[in-house]
Amino acid sequence: MASHGFWSLGAENAGDNSNQSPSTPRAWCQAAAQKFSGGIGSKICALLNVGEAEKPADPAVKQTEVEPETCSCNKPCNCSKTNVGFSDLYSTDLLPATNGDVKTLNFLQEVVDILLAYIVESFDRSTKVIDFHYPNELLQSNNWELSDDPETLDDILLTCRATLKYAIKTAHPRYFNQLSTGLDMVGLAADWLTSTANTNMFTYEVAPVFVLLEYVTLKKMREIIGWPEGRGDGIFSPGGAISNMYAMLLARFKMFPEVKEKGMSSVPRLAAFTSEHSHFSIKKGAAALGIGTDSVICIKVDERGKMIPSDLERRIVEAKQKGHVPFFVSATAGTTVYGAFDPLIAIADICQKHSVWMHVDGAWGGSLLMSRKHRWKLNGVERANSVTWNPHKMMSVPLQCSALLVREEGLMQSCNQMHACYLFQTDKHYDLSYDTGDKALQCGRHVDIFKLWLMWRAKGTIGFEAQIDKCLELSEYLYNKIKDREGYEMVFNGKPQHTNVCFWYLPPGVRYLEDKEERQKRLHKVAPVIKARMMEYGTTMVSYQPQGDKVNFFRMVISNPAATLEDIDFLIEEIERLGQDL
């Protein structure tokens, strides 16, 4: 029988404990203690306080702790773990210190032990999503201040534990607060590897493999968008906001290339267009580029949050009549709150008619292109000039991982290059097209590609598809469960297009109020109170917000592949439990 992976560890040797699920922390720890070398499994069990029930009942029976033999080697080896007292060691005792090999390995092993314990705990539903403390409490109960004198490595390890103790378990199956959730083990391994390599993405000479993997992956993503043979360009950036700003920068340069040298004084008053429900980064990009937020015209949306094409064309014509130059339209594929997909085909027709750059902000919804069942929601995306796509959202790639894909090859280079001769020499002995740094806004650029590439290798496209489809099935399950349930009202009618399920919970004290104004006033306070209680109990987290004239409502989003139907049921029950007295 094929192995089920990490969580099946030890299941084949369950023995007398075979009735115990291998996915429980205790069973996992028992298996880990047997299978992991160096006592890692035992350490995880100790850190999680797992296995208390297995202690001898007779207090007179004293357990003897066997000390590992001290290794006499002065280099990395396979001996039992050396006894190292971290209370007397400092960072200067670690590599590159002379004879620091063994000390370094032991220190890093301790760190790995802490991380493995946290990972196991994050997937344990009996643990809290958050150990919440108010800011002043955390400041007063912990010493976070920086001092002139160094701390011992023992103190450093304690700080690592404390940091994770108060961290939000974003991998927890009941954490639904943000669009980026979950923790993929292959992605995590890739992140560890890139941090170890610690290189920069600006030239092939310092990041040969990573540069090639970015080239291969961006081409594959462009093929999925639908651009012929994957032609075009692209870059991985620190996030969707920066990717969107890249698109606006390119659109301006395409229409007015002189702006690169002469600045905004050389171009007429520009006008950009985006929907009322679009991400704030469109206006932020306009501010950063000197175009100005007043030059961003917000287009009306329908009741489902989709841009209305007729209003877009009307506003473009109005801008032209005022002497402004329409240069950029940002359509959204998966709005942040409603999860709406703008009608891309109709928007593409308008952009083509008026010779305006069409950008698709698919930071949240772009990953649906991986699903044969759901990619129709992005029909028309192949006509865009640029697309933002964030694998760190629906694809659960560890933060950060955002791609800007561009249909026209060479445009990014022309727009951004500065010909810095100390990095981008013209007489190098390899193909200079692989020196990608001059087309980026950054000089130092983190290796984000390896996480996505390695996960893609591990899952295949069909693995990502299954993961995305599952999250959408869970959201449909939630919608079907609450749409007619007493005490719930949907923010808009109809099944959501994405995993965003937006709803009000009406406690008994609000449910039967006839005064509509008083009802709305009190309802506005319900979601914040329930959210605060969620965090204080630590059981789950889900976001809320107002939208236009609508008072605070819950915005439930699902992007964690660890979530199950039972977690959705738990959320509903928890909302009702925490809000029953309101």
C-alpha cells in the first residue's frame, strides 16, 4: 500500500496503539521517537507535553534519563548528539568560528526541534489558533529590547520559543482570517533551502539555478494564461501591490516612453480606471508613481461586486472629453471582499476600442486558472497586457510569492533598465538575457521562485488543481449551510464565485428588532465583538469589515488545504456560541 506521507509515520508499526489515529500528536510523537535520529521525536513530544498518560502509575518507579554519549569528533559526524551547554555559548562560538562545526550543528538542531514542534502543534485542532495578549501585556511580560551586550545562545533559543508561542498559527485548519493561509511542507523546505543559499536574484552568475527556474516557471504561467507558446515577460515581486504598480509603470511607459527621463511634467494628465471594489494598491501605485490618486477613477459595480462595463466606457469617454489621457484599466479577478470576477471579455473589448492597457489583478483569483472546473471565471484574461498572480494565496506557497506576467517581451527591460556596469557588464561569457536584475525595480531581490517551483514539482498541476477545487467546495458547503439558517443573512444573493462567503450573524437580541435603524446600528457591533472573543479564546479567526453602506459583516475565506467540513461546522457553532448573548 502506498504511503500517505508525513502523517502516516509510524502507522505500520502501531502495535498495541493501533486504535490510535496516526494523525494525533501523541501517535505522531511515538512514531517520531522511533524513526527520527538524534532524539528529535522525543524532544517534540516533550515540547508538546504529549504522552503524559504513558507515565508509570507508581510514583516510586523512577525513570532514568539516559544521557547521550559525548561525541569526541571535532567535525560533523553521525555520532550521538553532543552535550552542549548553550548558556555558556554565544553567536561568536558558531561558524565561522574555528572548531565551531559541532556547536553550530547542535544549535541549529535545537532550532529545528523547536520548529518541528510548532509545525505539529499547528495542525493539532485541540491547540489554540492564537495565544492572544494585548500589546502592552506582551511588551511588559517579555524583554524585547535590544542591548549593547550579546545574549547567550540559550537566551536566543528561549526567544525563538517565545516568538512562536505568541505567533498566530496561520497553518491551523481553523485560521480563516486572511487570504494567505496554510503551511506546505515542501514549500517550507524550499524556504529553508533558499535562506541557506542566501543569494540574490539579479544575475545569473550569482543565482544560476534560481534564475533558470524563474524563467521556466514564468513561461509556464504565461502558457496557462493563454499567451501563445508562453511568450512574454515577467518578474516575481514582494507582493500583489508591487506587481500591480509594475503594471501601471509599464502601461505609462508604453504610451509615453519619454516619462522615464523627463518625468511626469512631460506627459499630459493621465487617467486610470478600476472598480469600486478593487484593491487599494491601484491607488497606492498611482500615488507612488506621481500620477496621483485623483487620477484613479473608480467604476461602479453590480450587486455581486463585478465591474459594470458600460460605466467603464462612459467614464473613459468623459476623461477624454476633459482632456485627460486614459492609459490603464485594472480589472479584478477575485476581489478582496466579495471574491468577484470582473467581466474580462467585455472589459478587453473596451480597452481595445480605446487603445488602453488592460491589466488583470488576479492576486487572489488568478490561481483558479489551474482548475479546469473554475478557470472559466477568468475567460478573456489572455487578452490582457499584464496579469498579477499570487501563488502565496490560493496555492499556499509560503509568503512571499507574487508574479507579474507581461504579454510584450522586452518591455520591462526597456522601462526599468539603468545599465549599471558594476552588475550588468556587457562582456560576460554567458547569455546576458538571464541577468534579470535590470528589468526589476529592486536591486536586491529575494529568491521567491524556488518555493513555487519545488511545490509544483511535488504536486504537479493536478495537485494544485485538486487543492484549489477542495477550497471552493468547502466554501460552497459553508454557503449552503448558512444561506437558509436562522440567524444568518447573506450580504449578496447567490453562490459566491470564489471562496469568499460574506454574511451577517444576527444574535437573538438583534434578530427580531423591528426598528431598522437601531437594528443596523447594533448589527454593526456584532462581528467585532465576536471576532474579539474568538481571539481571546483562541479557537478560530475569521475576518470582518463594512463595505459601502453595508455594516460590518463576516468575510469568510478558505485557502488552507488542511481545512475540512468539520472545521466549517466548528466555525458556525463557534460564532453562535460567542454571539448568543449579544
